[in-house]
Amino acid sequence: MYSFLPLIILIATSICKGQHEKKCDVFPKDQFIEVGSNASIECQSCGHGKIFWTLNNERVDESFSNTISSSRTSLTLRNLTHPSATLQCHSVDTDLVLGGTTIKTYSKPSKISCTWHYENQIKGVGVPEMLTCSWEHQMNSPMKINYTVLCAGENCSSDVKNCTFPEMADKIVENISVTVRAKTAAWEVSSDPQIFNPYHILKIAPPKLKVTATSNHLSVTWNRSPLENISKSRCEVKCKAANERTPEWVLNKTLNPEDSRNVTITKVESCAYYNISVRCALDQAPWSDWSQEMILTKLNKSNVKLHLWRKVAEPGKNGVRKVYLMWTEIPSTCQGTFTYTIKLGVNHTDTLCGNSTCDVDVNQDAYRLNLTVFHNEALLEEESVYVPAIGESLPQVTDMKASSLDGVVLVRWKAPLEPVSGYMIDWTHNGNQYYWKQSKYTNITLFDLLHKKPYNITVTPLFDDKTGHGTQALQICSRVGDPGKFTNIDIHAKDKSATVSWKLDSQECSGVVVNYTVFYRAMEGPLINVTVDHTEPKISLTDLNPETEYSVYVEAIALTGTTKSSETSFNTKKFDPTFITALGVCGSIIILVVLSLGLCCAIQWKKFKEKPVPNPSLSSVALWPPPNHQKGTSSFQPFSNPSESYCERIFMEDTERTSTPQLAIGCNPHLNPASDQREEHAQQAITPAADIQDERPVESVETLCDSPGESTALLCSDKPLNPYRCQISVETPPSRNTKQSKHLLPEKQQEKTVTVYVTLDMFEQGQCRLEK
């Protein structure tokens, strides 16, 4: 048991030593100190050897550090002004951060100012009731700050940098001391006391004004505050015209208690509204609020300047010229009735005009036009202007030039050889509203022109009693803008190229296009640009990928700006459209050739398969020659023209067997056609007929064959018929040997067979009928 005693003592010692050993760190943590104060901190190195300090990541000089022991080192910072300082302790050997802390500074409230004033400034009388103090406090603290103002035994609390004491009229009788205290959960600080003289912080009530307007000036008077009897005071008067063209007029005036409170303002415009403001203050005291009054000035006759001018139009067909007169309008704010009249001469009646313009007609002669203005029926002003005669020799300016820059137009010209009293410059942008100005110099600068509008500017020399001819400069724009707007973009795409064309709508005062830039790219591809000359608003894009979507837009570039079109998409073709068109044309031609050849072959094959019965009119038919017929004699004769005879003779085989012998043997039953043919084979068997193609039958022909006793006649139809449908025996000359013929008729061995052409429909529809 006693052998374990040393071991137990060793363990207990180690435990106690570990409980008293401190960790590596910096103390104290998160300090708040006043700006300019000193701060001391300590680093516990816990056996890491020598250390060094950093302030906001910058190494601190070792002279500010003090070694207390091998594991403790202190640092003293004097006159710390950083709003926030981060300090860290580092080991020299291992460069490890052993600990750190943050020191934040706070400042006192400063620059305290107070004002002793009335609760209602306008109605304030007697001693002011309220005291308002304000101050500055440079503090970026995340914690809420509460302020307390101490003055004349009173407290005023606020969480902002100003505070008002509501009832101080009886408590401010002499110099007062004001202190501001700032307090948070971590610190508290008070400002230095501030001493105030009550009359140096007294804010009097604004003065009450009385403004009187006369024909040529304004008279301003105001009341004096009772508090101004204490010391000297100062007042400030401001006068500003409501039209904003007249600069502001300011008067500072220091007044003694016995001085009057009034001022006269001269050089004011006629019939114009003016704002008059006055404020006053005791010596070294703050200004009172402004008191304001608005007044309308009266018409000052000496200030009325009509500046009469005219524009003469070209003469009409009857020689009459229209003169457009213009003058400076008397302000409409002027009270009273104004009348304007134009007189052309002694023998002319007066023309009643409007307030600023008038149109009159004159002939080719010279005139002096007189403008008269009456105010409340009393003559106010009168001016005249000269209109030269047509063709009158008068001088004019030369080498007139105009240039513009940023909305300002500069006009220059050369004076005529004759001495002039001045120049009248007039300009207009629409021909309806004119502006004019008189000058004694050979140049003028025009301001306040409308944006991007073309102006016509004319300069006319003036003489003592006449005016010269006007010279007009080239139309000039007050400001040149962008090139215009794109109205249409056409794209014709092929497989590997596309033609892009566009139209640009130029507007008034549009910039002149220097060149175009075309931007295009495939989807998710690089942007490619091509520059095109301004004279050719189209381009052909090459080296494109077939069957690909592209986007394109165009920029018009001028010296005065750039206009961009909307972005347009297109797709290239899979194949070249020209190749497809050529292939289609060639295929169509081949198909037409094959169809033509097939049609020809089909027609020929049909003719071969369906060969028609030969046309007898195109062949020759005759009796077969008898056996004793000599070779040299031909018995065949061509058919006659069917149009001449519709009935042809038909020789039927086996006539004796036919059930209708009358039809078989023809018109004469006593004669045997075969015997007749045998005897009279040299005679004509068929009546010649006219050519069917040359003459068509126009009327029906009836052939009646008469025979003694009973006879049968075959009548032809009155319709146009095939000559082979209706045939009759042709009348033959009487036989020379009738008796012989009758004797030979019964003999069958004497009969001859004759072949004839017969159509299948020759006996249809009753086209041939029998009559007895």
C-alpha cells in the first residue's frame, strides 16, 4: 500500500497543476475606450516562446511590447483613434495565432448648437418658448445609443442627434450651459459643456411684407420685430421673376434699430410675376424663416418693343403679294384692352390684326406698313417696316453659311458694299411660326432650337429708311441624329449562301450613312461581321452550313450615330435550289419525250390491231371479165362520186334463192343482170360519182325505176347517207339481143359470181324503203 503513495501524489500534483495552468489567449476581450485614450492588453503565450503583435493585420513595433514573464507579454497602445482595432498575438517560432481581441472606440458628442425660437414662427410674439439643440457624434456602434441633453436644470432625452425643450421662455435669462450625454449598454460618455448667449441663439419671427408695384419698379416694406430693438439686425431681400429668364436679384442690408425697413427694386419687366422674399436676424443670431409675397408688375410703356418685321411671299398670277407681319407680343398678363392695326398708306383703310401676327396683300409697288398699338384706346406704340417693290435694286448679303453643333446654329455672311444700320435674321422650321432677331454684326448664334428639325434662315440688311433683299442659307438641321430606321430586311437563303437586303427609312435630319455592318452567326456560334459600302444596301453571305439556322441584324453607321435593325433568323437549304430546279426541268423534258413516244406507239399499234374496212370510194370495182375477154381490155372502172347518185347497183350472189327477188334483181324482173353483164361487159356498170370530200349532198335524190306491169322502186332517204347503204340498179342501154338474153337466163351454168363490198349497217334504220 505504501508503494502506491508516491504515484498518487504525482497524479494529484499533475491534476492541480493543470487546473491552475492558463490557456494561450489575449486579455481583456472586446474593450470599448474613448477616442484618444490608451489601451493595455496582455498575451498568455503558455510556453510558445517569444511572441509578436499585429494591429489590423499589420505588425506592431516591439517598443510598444513589454515582457512580464516567459509566458506573459503586455502591449500598450497610446492615443488610439481607430474606430475598431483588431489585435492578435503570434508565436515567433511557429507563426501561430495564440489569441486576439477587438478594441472599439467611442467619441464624445461635439459641435453642439442651440436655437431659441417660437413654436409658431409666423405668429410668434414676445419671448420664444422653445429651445432646440443639435450635435454631432461620430460613432458606428451596433448598440443603441440614448442621448440626454442637460440645460438650465432641465433634461431632454432623445435617440437621435437633436432634442427640443418645450417650455424654456422663463428659464433663459442669461448665459446657459448645455451638455449632451451619450450612453449604451457598454459605455457612457458626456460632451464638453457649451456656453450660449441667449441673444446669439434667438431666432426672431419672419417679417410681414408689403409689396407695391408701379410702372417701372417694386417697393418692398416690412415690419420690425420688437426684439430688434435690443441690438443691430440684418435683413436679406430676394427678388426673382417667375418666368425664370430674369436672374435672381439679392440684397443684403444691415440695419440699426432706428433704420426703416424698406427697399426699392428697379429694372423689372412689364406685366411679369415676381416672387419677393425677406428674412431678418439679430446680430450673430440665426436667420428667421423666409416671408414670401408674389406681385404682378404693371405695364411699362418705355419697355414695350414691338420689333416689327415682315416676310414677303412670291407674287401670284395677278401680281398680288402676301405680306406676313410679325411683332413681339405684349404679355397677356398685362391688364387692359389692346388693339393692333396695320395701315398701308394714306388712302388705304386700316386692317385690324391679332396680338402678334397679321397678313396683308400688296401689289408690285413699294410700301411702308405701319403698326399701331392702342392700350385702353390710348396710343401705346407705333412702328413701321418697308416692303420693296418687285425688281427694286437693293443690296443683299453674300457668302452666307450656316453650321450646327449640339443644337446650336452659327450663321455667317458678308456685308454688302453699301453701309447698313444692321441686319434682321429670321428663321423657321415649318413655315408657319417665325422667329427673328436684329444684330449689328455679320454673324449670329441661334439657341433654343427644336431638336432634330430643319431650319430655313434668312438674313436681310437694314438701312435707315429701307430694307434690302433677303438671302436664305441652305436648309440646316439644329442637330443631326441617327441614320434612320430599318423598315424591311429580306433574306433569300440557299444551301451554302444567303442574300441579305434591307431598306432604311431616312427621317428629318437623319445622319448620312457612311457604311453598313452586317452581323450574323449560327446558333451558339461566334458572331461574324461584314462591312458594306453605303451605296449597296445588300450583301451575299457565303461559306454557310447547309440546313442550319442563322440569325442576322444590320447596323447603319453615320458620323452622328448608329441605328440597329431587329434580329432576324433564317434557315439554309439542304440542297442548292438551282440544282433542284435544273433537275426538275430535265426530268420534265424526259417525261414529255417518253410520253410522246409512248403515245405515238400506241396510236400505231391501235391502227395495226383495228384496221378498218377499205373505203370503196378510194378503190375501183368492176365486173369480172368473161372467159372470152381479151387480156388487153380492162373492165374495172372507179366508183363514181356518191354525192351525185345515192343509189348504186348491187349484184347479189344466188339471186334465185333470195326471198325478195325484186330487191335482188333490181328494177326489171325480166332481165338477168348476170346475162346483161355477160353480154355488155364493156359498158359502164356503175354511174360515176363525184368525190365525197369535195362536195356533200345537200338534198335527197329519189330514183324510180319503172317497168311494165308490177314494178318496185327503191327510194333513197332524204338524209345524208352512206352511198353503200342504198343502192339500185343502174339503167343500162337496151341489149342488142334481147331474145338471146332471155334464152340464156335460166341456165345456171351461165351465171357468174360477182364480189361486192357490203357494210353491216347498210340496211339499218329503214334508210332505203320500197315503193310500189
